[in-house]
Amino acid sequence: MTHCLFGFYAKASFMLTRRRQIQYPESMWQDLRFGIRILLKSPGFTALALVTLALGIGANTTIFSVVNSVLLRPLPYENPDRILQIADLYPATGGVITSSFPKFTFLREHARSFSSFAAVSFGRFQVAGPTTAAPIEVEGVRVPVDFFRVFGAKPALGRTFLDQEDRPGGNAVAVISNALWQNRFGSDPEAIGKTFTVDGSATTIVGIMPAGFNFPDGIEIWMPGAFQHQVVTQVQIQRGASYLLFYARLADGVDIRGAQAEISAMSGQYDESHLGFGDTGRQMTVNPLRESLVSDIRQTLLVLLGAVAFVLLIASANVANLLLARAVARQKEVAIRASLGASGPRLLIQFLTESVLLATIGAGLGLLLSLGSMRLITHIGPQMLPRADEIHVDVTVLLFTVAAAVLTGIIFGLGPALHSSRVDLNDALKANSRSLSGGGRLRGVMIISEVALAMILLTGAGLLMRSFLRLENVNPGFRPQNLLTMRIGLASARYPQRTQQTAFYDRVLERTSVIPGVRDAAVANALPMNRAIGYFFNIEGRPALDPTKAPTFWLHSISPSYFQTVGIPIIRGRAFTPADTTATQQVAVINETMARRFWPKEDPLGRHVIYARESITVEIVGIAADVKVGGLGDNNAYNELYVSYRQRPFLTMWLITRGPASIASAARREILAVDADQPVAAVRTMDEVIADSVSQPRLRTALIGAFAVLALILAVIGIAGVVAWSVSQRTNEIGIRMALGARPSNILAMMVRQAFTMIGAGELIGIVGALALTRVLATFLFGISPEDPLTFAGVALLLGGVALTACVMAARRALRIDPATALRRE
């Protein structure tokens, strides 16, 4: 694109100068030198134009860098377009969900469209040794041997897994990331073959991945055994429990359509041969890996790209107005040059050269601004941006910036250039500096365009802001204030028995409950707003349903003090007590939604729920209030069932305390006092947890809001500039009006009324455009429609009020005009 623009410009310049026997290179350098001199002669004009362009082009460069890195740039793997994600689709919503180990085994054995087929089981691992450094918790995955073949990844040191290491009873080995190798092992080249402890088991390092390989994002350790899982039992795994994501590499000669057709057929065959399994009856989808990684963020980035494009258009209109004002002031200069033989096309090329030069310098400054803003975006939004560590300026971004500069220069320079190249020689040479005029209609069109674009951006920002405020004000169903949370993951090798796990959490609660400032303390396998483990269930006394048709609940394993600590009311019945142990009847508390859904006209207390896969029966003893388990913006009602951790503990639990955040260090010390090798991770307040859950809408709202404010500032500057220019051009007319008896207030009203006409026209066009374009934001809005009249009215009043204020301030210059002086100058 850039080459085409430059080629067009160069060819046009050559053809237009050829008639005058001027060599093109000499003519081009003459135009550039003259353009530089013109810009240096007016430092105020140049500075204002450059700042405007730097902001507009810099914002576009920043967002394009993100779009380029996240959406456009190929993944850093071997033949990345051949790598696919294969996933089950949730029947109710069509969203991607995890799959099971039996399905993975079936597809790997029967599918022929793939040269490699792998599954990934996500988890967290405790890492200790080989140094004396304290144990840490790291993100990791369990994968089969084929995993590294799917991605064409080879270790920088050592090897990947052997077939025998991926079987039950195989040697405990691990491949570690470059970051873990540097931080934990000091980049020791002899780390291969060394033994360290993973989840309490001695594990041998067999490979170290290169720095460029980090899939899945943030993973620091890869271990064999996708059939293993810390939370899901072997019985659940073999009966179709879903906990895996599938990845595959297309075989030679196979395309995605062929792979999708085969997977769809294989899915049906799996359902027929695995009757009664919990993962049947689901459709499966095949998507390129890059599409699966960016599907959640694509629309947000495209909306942001559109928003900054509006900002650039407003900036271009502003600079065009500045250039038009200069063109009017340079009419006599242009007339003299034309009288000396300069043709209209030659003058057009000269003015376009000046505007492109101005845009190029502005683009350079904008590129510098974008370098800082890119770091800011990747710092505040790494969790919502996949491939955030890859965002940087590359050749594609530089070409985009150059193309934006050239195109912008032509866009905002063409109107003033055409106006200047069509000067009437007689009028221009006879006129004095006070009587030069022109370009008023073009300036009015640009101001109307600026107001319309600003109206659209401000409306979008207003909708997102009101939506976000409503989201933040949603009642989560508990009291998050003064809650401190931290994750404790026990090593399965050191705590293999449930009694050991329960004893550990008992001691932790005993010690943390007496910390000064702690009012309550509890443990739970999931935080209040996070989904827990899903289980199929049946109701005693009713026909037993197959797991594929049975309903599900989220299982929360909690301590007796949990409801009091987090502030979830018990509506009926009772909470748990210390007497609820493995030696007594297993009991449960359900939420209001589950009670209302399955016992609408009955009393659920005393009823029994059966785990469909494990045939374990629990008695309902209480009903708790609903919690926004799916997040503040999720209005779906979920079934939740709470059990006592003394009857069903988990290896990974959360310690939750009510008290000041300053007790975090003391709580960590008490945990280490129970087990000196036990790492503590993810120490955060509940307010921070909730803030993280809405980080994507917050970042989206903040960025579009910032662009809208910038658009408002640029539009107001443009409007004020036009009014000030109009006053300067109509000095004689204003003097005559005042000499004939017009009062200053009449003059001010006249100037403001004319400006208001442009503002009103721009707002009307902007409202129509906003009604069409804000529908794109519908999926981002919570509790508000894209056509919300209050938002439209508020934005119109805000934009109109600010713009009119700027007009009044600019038009007040007309009140200081002395009629006699104005007439004498004429």
C-alpha cells in the first residue's frame, strides 16, 4: 500500500513537471526544501499540527501493533496454520468446553486427518529443590508424547518424553521452561538429568524448552500423563469426566474441512460405542489454533481499531482546517507564483508535498508515543491479551505508520491544496491581507464531520461506561469487603490420604483464626465467584438418569465457618458443624436456585442427592443464598451444592480470612509453621479478585473512553478555531454592523448561532451513525441497550455544551472590535 501511494505521488509529480522541462528529482527536493522552510516560518502552526497528528497517528499505531501481534502475526511454531484445536461444544450455549480422556484415546486411535494428536491437562505443581530456595507453585500441564510434535517444538537442551514415560508407572520426568530454568536453576547447563521435587515426588529434568516456546501461555513445566489429574478421580476419568483440551497437526494433503468432517463422524461413532459416558451427545469443532486463542478478544480489538481510526479522521480534519487557514493567508504568494509561470497542477503538488511532509513528521512523533503506550497496554492488560509478550513494533507496523502518514497527508492536504491551486490571480493580487477569504464551506463540512465522529465515539464510550458502572454495582451475593484470599495446593505425594489433607487444613484454620485482626477464617476449594468442580447428580426417589442426561451442580468443599466468613446467608436449615465428619452421614447445603428448580413445591430439607458417577448419597440440611458464581455479568442461574471439607477435602483449597489485608504475612507464617515446605500463592483481597474478573470490560471502557475524550478535545479545538477564523475574516462586516447600531450581544449571538448550526448538524449526523454503529457494542453491554436514550441525550448535551462554550470564548474576540479601526483598515 505504501509503495503504491508513493508511486502514484511520484508519477503524478513527474508528469506534471515534465511539461516545464524540470527534472523530477530536482523538483521533488525543491518541494521538500520549500516545505521545510514554510513549516519553520510558522512554529506555532507547525507545533499544533504536529501534536494533533502525533496523537492521532500514535493512537492508531499503538492499536494496530496490538492487532498485528495478536490477530495477524503467525504463531511462533513450525507451520502454525496446520495446528488445530479440537474441542467439544457445550449443547446449551455452543461454547467450547473441555473433553475427556476416553474420547482423546478414541480419536487418537481412529482419526486419520492428523499426523500428531495431543491432549493438555492444566494444573499447578509444587516445585522444590534442587537448591535450598523455598518451594514455589508453578503453572504446568500434563501432556502426551505427541504434544511437542504437534507444535514442532524441540528443546533447547535435552529431549522431550519417551513413549514409556507416558504410561502408568513410567518414570517421573519433566520438561521445564526457559524462565524456570533461569530463575530456579540459574541457567545451569548441567540441569539436564538433575532431580527436583514436583508435588512431593522426585522428578528428573529431561529437557529445557527455548525462550520462544511458551504454549500454553504462562506454563513453566510440562509433565507426561494426560490421564492423570489432581482433582478428578480415576473412576471419573474413565467414565468420561471432561478436563482436557485437544490439539492436533493436520496430516499432509488434508485441509480443515476434511478434518472437521472426520471429527464430526468420529464424534458420532464415539457416542455409539460409549453409551452411559458423561461426555457423549456433544458436537465437536475444529479450529485453527490462532483463531481459538483470539476468539474472545478479536471483536474488542477491532472495535478499538475503529475507534482510533475515528480519532485520526478528526485529527486530519483539524489539520486540514489549519492548512486551509494558511492557504487563505498565502493566496497572494500563490498568485505571484502563478503569475510567474507555476501551473495549477504544479502548485497542487507543492501543497501536497507540504502536507505529506507534515504528516510524516507527525507520524514519527506518534511512533515514539506509541512505544510508551504499548508498554502501558501490555502492562495493564496481560491477562486479557493473548500473546501480550509478542507485542512490539516490527516491519509491518512501520509500514502501516508510513502508509498512515502518507494517506493522512493526502487526505487532509488535498482540500486546501485544491483550494490554493485555483486562486483567481486578479482578485488575489488586488486584495490586501484583510480581504483575503475563501474555504468557508469546506471548513464547515470538516467541522460537521468532526462533531459527527466525536458524537459516535462519545456515545460508544458513554454506553460502555454506564454498562461498566452497572456491572460494578451488581450484588455478588456475599460481602467481599475485608476478605483476604490465598491458595494452598497440597502435594499429592506428601498428602495422599484425605485424613491427612483434613488434618492440615484443621491446623491452618486453628492458627490463622487467632491472628490479631482476623475476625473469621475459612477454607474452600473455590472462591465465591469462581466455578468449582462440576458433578452430575440424581435425586433419590426419582428415576435415575444417565450421566449424559442428568443435571449438574458446582461442588463446593468448605469449612463450617465458610458461610459466616464470606457473608452468604443461610435461608433455611443449618450450616455445617464440626460434627460433620467422615464418621457421620454426608450432608450438603444447596443454593436457592437448586432448591427452587428441583423442589419447587416441596421442602428439600432432608432429601437426598446422589453423585451419578460415584453413587454417593448426601442429605440436604440447609439452603444458602445464591452467589454470582459465573461472575458479575453472568445472569445465568447455576446449581450449587456445598459439602464439608471434613467429609470431602481437596488437595487445592483457598484460605479466606475476614480482616485487614495486612495480615497476609502473618497468615503465610502460620501456614509455614504447619508445613515448612508448603508454598502459598495468589495472595489477593476479594476486591482484587472481583476487579480482575471485570478487567477486560474495564480496559475496553478505559481505552475507548480515552479515545473519545481525545476526539472531544480535538473537535472542540477545531470548532473554536473555525469561529476564531470566521471572526478574523469578518472584521470589516462586524465593524459595519456595529457602526450601524448592532449591539455586541447581537454580534456574539450571530457568531454563536452560525457555529451552533454546524454543531447541531454534526450531532444529528452523529446520532444516526451512532444508532447504526453502537450495535457492534451490544455483546459488550450489561443491563443497557445500544439505543439507550439517556446516554444519547447526555452525550449530545455534553458535546453541544462544551462545543458552544468553546465557540463563545472564541467569538468574544468580536466584541473587542472597534468599528472605526475596522473601517479604516478596509
